[in-house]
Amino acid sequence: MMSEQEFLSSPWKREHSHPAFNDSSFSIRPAPEFSTGEVVLSSLYRAAGFDGVSEKQVPSLGNDFRKALDKERRRQRPAGRLSPEAWRTVVDRLVQSPKVSKQSSKRFLSLSPVIPDTALYAGAARLSGNPWNPGQLIRHIITLGSPTPTFAERTWAELHEALSVAADDDVWARWLQTEFEPRRPEGVHWQPTRLQLSDPLPEADRREIAYPSKQFTTDLLGVMGAKSAMTRRQWITLIEALLRIGSVSHVLWLCDVTDRLWRAVRAALEGRADAVLDGPGAIRSEILSVRRRMLSFGNPAVPAIRDLASRYLSARLGINCVLWALENLEAAPKQLASSHDIHGFLATISSNAEALKRRGVIGTFNDLQDREVRTICCKKGVGANLLEFSQYTLGQRQTMEQALRGYDQGYFLRKKGDARNAPWVLSLGPAAVLAMVHCCLHAVEGPRSVQRLALHLGAYGIEFDLHGVNDSTLGRQLRMLGLVLDSPDAESGMLLVPPFAA
């Protein structure tokens, strides 16, 4: 078992955190790093159907695929197969994903994840080392957001089926699959994987806590159900948009939960009368539920994300300092997996407050904060990774070629202006708007007020001011996409129209 001294020497190493914190239902795992929407989707393909293909293998498989592509050009065309020149055009033009400016000089495959096999050769978070696994994050989100373990397993199986190229997919997707599949590496097969359930939240917590992964899991089923209403590429864009907001909002919610838990821990250490909240019900509403909007329409997003990440990192240090001090007092909790566990944790701190003060736990925390200030300010390490993950997963891709700037339609952040240092503001792309409108309407019959969309976005921690919606960017997008029964005087009474209604 790790010790307090190991934690104090390297506080950001996961293995040095207290086991109760690491195994908590509310810990961030796996630790996010840089990603984009396509990286998350590609990694999900691998997690859902290519068991045994790790993120680390992807760049190497991509290099092998590129070499095989070059060799095909020098060989005679196989019977019944596409000519090498035509196949090269398909890979380099039709399924290529545009690179951003910083990648212009790097030689690697960049493929759009339109079918499962493209994820074997492209879409890793990094081109070297041991990249993190966004697909495992989505797996964990589905587990956490499902009402029961059985529901989670069924959803995971349905996701694999939806991501597969089947007879009901369009001709382009089926043809592409027949060309990619014979070139698949030996021993690699597309088949369902196990969900690998972690310890679930208790039923009462799942039912009563409002949290993004619960909304995401419901929305995922809705988007999967709409697959037959559009082409494969259109549907993949919608899935990608949902993965982007689902993964980032989950991580930001956990940042906020950790910060709120640390505030409650500080209150218990200070001996405040209201420190131990009135039972698990109060823990659910005051600490664990989405209580405030994390991002706001039309406003700069990066400062808000940095603030959430910074407060999370400080809280993470503080909670671990207290847990290790309680461990030395032989009073540390075994787990923090539910609202009941957190209530007991706060009660334990309150009853051991004097002993914890004598051990100088607050002084230890302050010293750690001073020493790790660059990480806490998101200038390096874990903090910088959290900021990059959120910004680039939600942000519109800044492609190297100006003509391809419209490639990314599923973004949630866009640059406000053309300047290099222009702020990133919360503004949904057309595919993101379609995804959110469909998700908030798929379970109801007929049109609903735009107020329903505002409530739906609120479940992901997004603040949407209904005042002036007619003249807003979102209002114009809704009209352009034919998603509202327009009325210039309706404002919040504007009616949404289901985008894929028969």
C-alpha cells in the first residue's frame, strides 16, 4: 500500500493518491489528455469492437497500412478489387480527415472514423508513447449513467451493433467496409467486447442525482435510434457531437463535485455547525448533482474550464491530505462510492477535527498548493491536460486548409474572430444543434417549446438564456435547419420540430 510520504513527494500520480479517492465513483478515470471529437469516436470503436488493439498500437498499424498502400501501387490489380490508384484516392481524399496547422509537417494517417476499420489506423490521442484511452472514458460514462448494470450492458451491446456496418447502412458505407475489411491486420476481428462493469452507484443515488452521464446515456440511445433516418456519415457526425459534449461535461461535473466535496471537508475541519450535511439526501443535492451552469452560451469558455480544473486540482490535493491523515489515525474510510459513504466521511472528519488540526493537515495542504501552483493554474501536467482535453474536444477544428474549415460541424466551441488569440466561445455547430434538438425531443410526441432545449442543455451544465433567443446565433441556426415553427414574437415559446420525424 502507498504511504502519505509517497503522496507528498508526487501528489499527481494516481497510484500515490489514497485508495478511497482513487476508487471513488466520483473520481476522473482514465485521466484525460488531449483529444478531439474524432479521437474520442475512433477510440470508442476500438473499445467497443476491436478487443486487444491498444491505443499505443494505432500509429504503428497506420504506418504499416501506409506502406501496404504504397506496395499496392506496384502490384497488379487483384480480381474483383479496386485498382491501387483508385484505392489510394479513396484513402487520401474521400476518407481523409484534414490536419490542423501544427500537424502539417508530420507524416501520419489521418482518417475520418466513418466505419470501424478506419479506427485501426488513425485516431489515437498521441503519435508516440502511451496515449490515454478516451474509449474507456465513454465506457465508464455509460456504466455510471445507466440505471442498472443490466441496462448498461444492453446499451453497450446496442452501441456495438449501431457502430457496425450492416445491411441497412448506405451503399457508400457498405462498399467502404468491403474494401477495408480484407486489408485488416491478421488476427484482428470486429466483434462485441465486454463492458467490464465497475462498482455501480447505489440505485437511490442514480435515481436522485442529476448528472451529465445519466443524460448522455439516454441521449445515446436516442441518436442510435435515428441511424436509419440519414446516411452513415451524417449519423457518425451526430454521434461524434454527442460524445464530445458527453465526455467533457462528465469530466467538468466531476471537477465541480470534487471542489464542492472539498468545501464540505473544510467546513468539517473548521468545526462549523452545518458542516455535516443532513443525511445522504442533502449530499446528493448539495454536492453530487449539477447545481450550476459550467459553460454559458456566447461567453468565453476557456477561462470557465480553467477555473473548474484549477479548483478540482486544489480540492484533489486537499481531500487526499485529509484521507492520508485519517489513515494515520486509523479512521480513514474504505470507500467513497456513494452519498452514504460521503456523509460518513464528513462525520468522521468532524469527530476527528482536533486530531487532524494537530497533525497540521491544512498546513500540509497549503505547502502542497504553493509547490504545485503551475499545475493548479493549468500551466503544465494534469492541469494542462484537463484544459487541452476540454478545449480541443469541444472546439471546432482549425484545419490547415482554409477551404476545409467547414469540415467540423459537431463543435460546441468556436473562435470568435479570425485572430490567432481570439477567444473560444460556446456556440454549437449545425450537427451539434441537430443532435441536441433530436435528443431532447426523441422521447416525446410532437413539437415542444425551445424551453425544453434549454433544460436539456442544462443537464450538461450549459447555460442558455431564453431572452433574445430569436436574434441569437442559436435562434438563427434553428430556423436555418428548419427545427422551429417560427414566430418573430414567440421568444421562449418558439416550438421545436423533431428533425427526423417521419
